[in-house]
Amino acid sequence: MMWGCMSYRGTGILKKVTQRLNKLGYIDILADCVIPSAHLLGYGDDYWYQDDGAPCHRANIVTQWKQEHNMECLNWPPQSPDLNPIENLLFTLHV
């Protein structure tokens, strides 16, 4: 599985996930990929983050981590990959 992020300014860090993603692995992605990607794309600490509502994204420890790191998050309907634009981007990278 690949994890990636994007904005209208471009794509962020792409990370290969080799094991089933759990809440602690997701926190590692937030720390190692999301925050550095926001800085790489020129947002600094002024950005909105959005994920797709997978269970590991909504764990209490993850929510607490996001709050401690001042991550502003958009609500997203759970289990709705058809609404998620990153699915289309990752598909085009795979083809």
C-alpha cells in the first residue's frame, strides 16, 4: 500500500506501507510525512488536513495527537473512496 498527500500546490511525500496500518503507524505517517509535506509545499503550519475516516485515522490516540500538533482537520464521510481525490492520483501513478 502507498500513502500519499496532495494539495493544489502539488504532491507531498509518498510512503510505502508494508504492514497493515494501525493507529501507531498512522501517527508515524502524520509525523514523518504530513507535517514535512506541509512545510515542503509552503504551508508551514497553516493548512487543513483531511483523511478518509478509516478506523486507524479515528482512534482516540490519533485524534489526541492531531490536537496536540494543532492539525486542523476537515470532516469526511467514512468509507467513501469515490469522493477522495487522492484515489485518482494514486491510480494514475500506478498505471
